Amino acid sequence: MMNHIGFGNWPFSFLPQTRKLTELTPSQVMSKFNAATVQKITNLKDKNHHTEAYLLGAKMMGYTELAKKFDLINQLVKLEGHNPIRTYEYELYQALLASAKTELSPKEYLQFYSAF
């Protein structure tokens, strides 16, 4: 039986399986974490640009593969005028938060989480 990421009867087996998202050392991630980026994420969410906010968060944390997925979703949203795969995007968002929680201090994670 093939394991795949997906929801309902629509498998995302063409996407890579879940991997460890950390591609930078914790010290590199911490040096990229700043209040200005978190504020940009908050501003994007306030304007209802959720996918772009997730993309910026993934880039800030150094998760290049996750950032590529959010970028592709963002392109799809621009083409369709709405997000036809919102459930999948939410799964990626949850993976972003889970990985950030293990790498950031509690105070930084709270700021990061609150931005969304």
C-alpha cells in the first residue's frame, strides 16, 4: 500500500513525503528571526493574504521545501482567484508551526504564532 499525503479521495502522492523541515542550524534560524519579519507576516494576514504570510514564515525559518510548496499554492490562488486546496495548505501551515515550536524559544514562538 502506498502512503501519500492528501485529503479525501484526492491523494497528493506526487508530493514528497513528510520530511524534517529544518535545513538550517538553530543558530542560523535564530539570527533570521526578527520582529520586523513577524510584523510583515501580521500585516499580510490582516490583508487576508494568508498564503503569502505562510510563505514568508517558511522563508524566515529557512524551510526552503515548504516555502516552495506555499509559493506554488500562491500561484494557484492567483490563477483561480481563490484557494481550491485550502485543506492541504492548512496541513502545511500546521507543519510550519510544529517545526518552529521545536526551534524557537517560547517567547519567540509566541510572537511567531501570534502573527498568524
